[in-house]
Amino acid sequence: MSGSRLYLTLGVTIAAVAFGGWRMLLPGTDAVSSGASNDVSSLLATTLSATFTGAEASLDAQRNATGSYAGATVEPPVTLVRADASSYCLQVSQGPVLQHVAGPGGSPQPGPC
């Protein structure tokens, strides 16, 4: 009985060492995971930026027509938090990401207006 235990222990030890050595030789999977996370964040930021661009075009049309950003409407998921004669603040919330643009001429920033 003790002989089979010895072989089992020896086999498990060799497998663990082989697996550990194999993991050390491969490029880090943490870098792959981090790269994928960065790619997703970049894609989300690009999508949000495009969403803000459409809303800003609506606000510019309102200002050209009336001389003020006040009273402009925007399509969801964009929210017009504030607007007056010379400035506005747009906000978008998609999942856990909340960004805003203080305009005119602002760029997307993290957090609320």
C-alpha cells in the first residue's frame, strides 16, 4: 500500500513541477487578460465619444437656430444635465461607466457633470 502512495505522490509532484515550469515558459496570461481589458475599455470610450458627438451636433443646431443651447433635446442614452446661452453639460451612463462632456469644445471625462 505504501508503494502505491509513493508512486501517487511522486506522480502528482512531477505533474505539478511540469505544469509550473510550463507556465513559467509561456508568456504571461495576465498580460493577455490586461490587453483584452484595455481593448474593451478603448472600444467603450470610442463608442461613448461617438455618442457625445451626435448629441453635440444637436446642441450646435439648437444654438445656431435660437442663439442658445437651452431647450435643446438629445437622444438617450445621452442626458442633457444643464444648458444655457453659452455652455452645456452632457452625461452618458453605460453600465458602470459614467462620463460627461462640458461644452462647447470639451472632451469626454470620467464622472458626472
